[in-house]
Amino acid sequence: MIETRLSDKVVIVTGAAAGIGLATAERFAAEGCRVAAWDVNQTPESAGVFQKVDVANAGEVEAAAAEVADRWGSIHVLVNNAGIVRDAQLVKFKEGEVQSRMTDEAWDAVIGVNLKGVFNCTRAVVPHLIAGGGGVILNASSVACLNGNFGQTNYVATKDGVIGMTKTWARELGKFGIRVNAVAPGFVKTEIINAMPQKVLDGMVAHTPMGRMGDTADIAEAYLWLASDAATWVTGTTLSVDGGLVIGT
């Protein structure tokens, strides 16, 4: 049995105030890690040491990363989990007329958090990982980018881009002892998903071979494993954690 050997490791989790991010921060904390929880909102449930950080703001990210390194001496793991949705059809055409379009604001907001945010955080943290002799970077992608998803041009573009950056950084940073992987969750029970109509939720489950929606803990466990010594030979890959949704679609 391989131990995780994560006790006392310094871990940054973005988007850590709720959902998958909160579950991930809690899971690493339970493993004995020192967790810096980054988010634009703080909730009573926030785990670890909370820092208000807008990942789309490079200056805030650089300052927060320096603060973590000053507090604990180093950084070992970065989980780029923060993400938002601003769903809309590219062009909604009905009865011979354009009804609506995806706005520049919706495009820019999602790109800013889901793609540029991953870039900002990784760029800020990598020097600290190198200084400490290596580390792990984990990026949130989505099964949506593997098959596309109606009304999510902006979201799918970011999640596909994250996979590309993951592969590139694995190549660039391996020589420094840094592993870089992505996790592609399927449909997971979060506040956003739970707000959908029951008919839609039933359809999601029907397309999932395991016959259920995912729990935030399912994704947190995947992040923990990829960060641990059990995965020391795993880098540049995207792990689908989806109950078989991709093969069931």
C-alpha cells in the first residue's frame, strides 16, 4: 500500500468556498495538509485559511501566492478548481429571426475565470514549486469539452483549453519535478446542477452507466490521488471522473 505522504503539504485550492472546491479543500485538510482556500466569496463552511482572490486578476493572484509561501515557507500543490458558467446559444434563431446571441460579456467572463484564471494561478505558483524542488498542479476540465454541450460555447472552449495547457505544462515543467494533470468531472451534485429541472437531471442519470450523479467527494478523492505519491508516474493526462458518462453518451 502506497501512502499519500501529503501530511503538512501546502495546498492551494481555488474556488474553494462551495461545491467541488470546498469538498476538495476539506479532503486535503483531513489528510493533514495546510490548505489555502481561494475564492471571491467566503462562506461559513470555508475550509483552511481563506483568502479572497479573484483568479482573473493577475495582481491579486501573485500577491496571494506570495502570502501563502511567506506563511508556510513553500507551496506543494495547486488545484485550479475555480470556474463559472454563463450559458447561452451562440446564435438563437427562431421563426426566421435572430432572437439572441452569446454576448461579449458572457464570453469574456467565462474565459477570464476558467482559462485565464488557470493561467494566472499556475504562472504565479510555479516559481514557488520550483524553489521547493517540485510539486503538483491539478486543473479542472470537464467532460463537456469531450463531446460539446448545448449553450456552452464559452465554457467548453475554456475546458478544452485547460487540457491543452495541462499537456504543455507537463512537458515544460517535468524537469523540475512538477507533475501537471487535469480532472474532467461529469455531472456532479452541486448548487448549479441541483437548480436544474428534474427532467434534465433524470436525463443525465439515464446517460450515466453507473446510474447516479456524482458527489463532490468523488472529485475531491480524484484530486487527492493525483496529488499523492500514489500517482508519481502520472503527468500530462486528463482523468475523467464521470460514472462512465462519456462512454454512455
